[in-house]
Amino acid sequence: MPGGSVLALALALRLLLPCTEHHREEAERIMTTTPVIDGHNDLPWQLLTRFNNQLGLPEANLMLLNDTHTNIPKLHRGHVGGQFWSAYVPCDTQDKDAVKRTLEQIDVVHRMCERYPEIFACVVDSAGIQQAFQSKKVASLIGVEGGHSIDSSLGVLRTFYRLGVRYMTLTHSCNTPWADNWLVDTGDEPPLHHGLSPFGKTVVEEMNRLGMIVDLAHVSMETMKVVLRLSKAPVIFSHSSAYSLCPHHRNVPDDVLRMVASTGSLVMVNFYNAYVTCGDTATLADVADHMDHVKKVAGAQSVGFGGDYDGVTELPAGLEDVSTYPMLVAELLARNWTETEVKGALAENLLRVFRKVEEVKMTLQGMAARETPIAFEELEGTCRTRYGYAKGAGTARLPPAALALALALVLLHSLLS
């Protein structure tokens, strides 16, 4: 058969291939040079709850670990080139041992990089991510999930930054003494701060000065808006989806999406079924719908991936673990996303935000660290010392029963005197 006829037949056969197979091949090609940077993975929490962070245990081998969403072979198949590993500790550590527990989770990420140096490269800036890409390693970054982890201390915030933390989620599913969380919008928790207290605004300003990305996943809608107006640098939603498609208060409403667009910020779409369909089941196509919606309202430059793997129990059909990112990219290509748009969502949008955060840090280099501590009376918990505070600064906020007892004693004393 003449050469031209062979080529024509090959092209014809190519067109007859299933659309999904063709797009899967394209996804694999694109991700070979532009791997995904995912905004949120809770593997460190799994390492704590399963193995008490003992990476040397045979059953904790990340090459062989099979009953988690994440292991090294799955990361390779999923073309994961960058991952924000979550240093998460639950809200019940607030006012107790949150700082210690968070330090342990930061430590376990560093030890992952030390134990598997051929796989993970712990990095702290946008240049480090690109160097890891070139070395075919997983750029490993740390995000602290919840402002309760700093125990209302700017010194702890700065120390976390020095230890490699590059984003902090301002709240988890609980208010802090300075920021309101998403449960305020459901009525399950009271609004305390109109988004952020004055100290909360100082936290955001100090994060800008440090070059730490502000993460608005988990915060109330008012907190979202206050921060988007306040922050000098773009922010991220490390693992949130579109409220218009699933009206869960963990998701981002359209008016906030428009603020995301105007500030150059980023929504890294969450895969958790409850945030995708507001139900128990979902599909890969449902997640693509959320990415389409963020693109439509805020622009393709505002879309990213925030799978929430190993932090959720129910995932869409087709996105069962971290090996499945190429299937989602194939779906976006099938929906006529351009290669440029896909590369943006995979990595370049996050890199742009990160570089801008770094640029803002440079412009603020001459600014001194913020030193004014939170007022002592704004703190909660009974196990606090008052070193550094004026003698009459008050006491940490007491629980209701203790407060009632204290008032009763004062009243009794006045009656007896």
C-alpha cells in the first residue's frame, strides 16, 4: 500500500478510537511535562492514626501501603508532581496540645522526604517545585489545616514558616479566638468575629509579610470576603468546590468566586462526594462540572485540583485514589478545555499564585514582624500562664460553669462584706 494511503488509514483509525481513549493519551502526554500539584492530601493524618507516625514499621512502607488513597506507586501513576501535605490536628486539640501535635505532623512530612529521597523533595518555594519537576520527584510542601494549630500566637506562626509551612487554613471546623469557620453559616456555631477579629487581621497581614499562602477552605463566607479584601497577596481555597452546584457551606459561592477572579486567587476543587453532589455518591463527571463552573465564573486561571485524598471517606466513581488524576484531565479535554487551560489547572495557576505571594513578601521586606499579642481575655482554656501580660490583664476565658462559679463567689463575698 502506498505510504500516503497508510497514513490516511492510520488517521482514519485514530478518529474511530473511543473519545475517552484519545483524551486519556493526551492527558498522559500533557502530564508528563506538567504534572499535577494538588492542594490538599491527608496522608500524614493516616500515618498518625494508623502507625503513630512510625515510618519504619514494615506496614507503614509507602511503596506497599494499599488501604489508603495514597502510596508511591499511585502517585507515579497519577502524575503527581507536587503535593501540599496536610499537617492537620482536630479541633479537640484547641487550647490543649494543638501546637505539639501540629509540630509532630510537620515532622512526619520531613521524615517522608528523608526516608524516600528518590521520591519526595521537601521544598519551600515556587522554584523548588520546578526543580522537583525536573528531577521527576514529588515536590512536597506543608499546609497547616486550621488556625487553632498556632494557639493564637504570631511567634508560633513564624516558627511554622521557618519549619517549611507554606500555607495555613485559617480555621478548620471550629472557630478560633480570631476567625469564624463555615459552621457559622449553618447556625451550628455562633458568629464571633464578623469574619476576623482585629488579631485575625494581624495574622493575615503577618502571613503576607512572611510569604505564607492564606487558605480559605473551611472558613465562613464572611471570613472569605474579609480576607479577600484584606490580603495583599492572592489566596487559595486548598480543597473546596462550587456552592452553586452543591450548596454545602464548605463550598465557594459565586459572589466569592468573582472576588477570587479579581484578586488572582485560586479554587482547588475538592473531590469529596458531600461537597460535589451534596450526597453519598458522585462521579468523575460531577467533579469536572465543578471545575467547569469555577472556570465559567472566575476564569480558567482560577481553577486547581484539591482532591482531599486520605481525608475523606467517600470519593467519586473514577476518582478512587491519587492514581486517577489523568482520567479527570481527559474529561476536561473532552469538554474542550485547551491544553493551556489544562496546564494551568494542573500546576501553572498554583505556581502563579505562589510567585505572587513571594513577590508580595519581597515588597514587605522592610516591614518589621508584628509583635502585638492577642489580648489575654480573648483566649480560652484554663491551662494558661500569663507571662508577659500585665498583672491586671485578666484571665483566659473560662468555661460557662467555671465562670458562673466565679461570679457566684464574687457575689457571695460582696454580700458577706
